[in-house]
Amino acid sequence: MSVDGVPSGEVTADSAGTYSAMVASDVTDVGRYQVQADCGPVYTTPLDVVLVSQSTGATTTLLVIVFFLLIGLLIYRRRLLPVPSPGGDRR
């Protein structure tokens, strides 16, 4: 097997001709790479390396606090605004 032409390991197929393998490679950059398996015919498949980020507990807590702060400000603002009369101002 190889990743973008660089050897990355060997694997042996079972009696049914199927195989699976962990791809060991020095690929660390985000991007798309071609994985090739040469077992007579050459099989090629894309390998996408992605960067995964996660939100921590602190980030989640901050988002909840900001959400409730904005809701509170909205409610407080509505209490400060004068309530229009039912018929409007007809002067």
C-alpha cells in the first residue's frame, strides 16, 4: 500500500480476497491524498485528512451565559419602552 506514492505498509487478503488495513503514513497536513493498494490490479481511493475541533466545557458555559444575557437584555428593553395606546396617537 502507498499514500501519494510513498509506501505505507503491507496487507494480505483473506481467502475471499478482501482486506482491510491501517494506513501508516507521515501524512499530517490537512488535504486529500491518494491511497493505492497494489495486489495485481491497482486499487486507488481518496483519503481526506481533516482538522477536527471541539468546544470545551468552558466554551459551552460561555455560550449559555451570553444567550441568557441577551434574552435578559431583550426583556429589560421591552419593559423600558412605552406601551403604545390601542388606537394610536390621533392628534
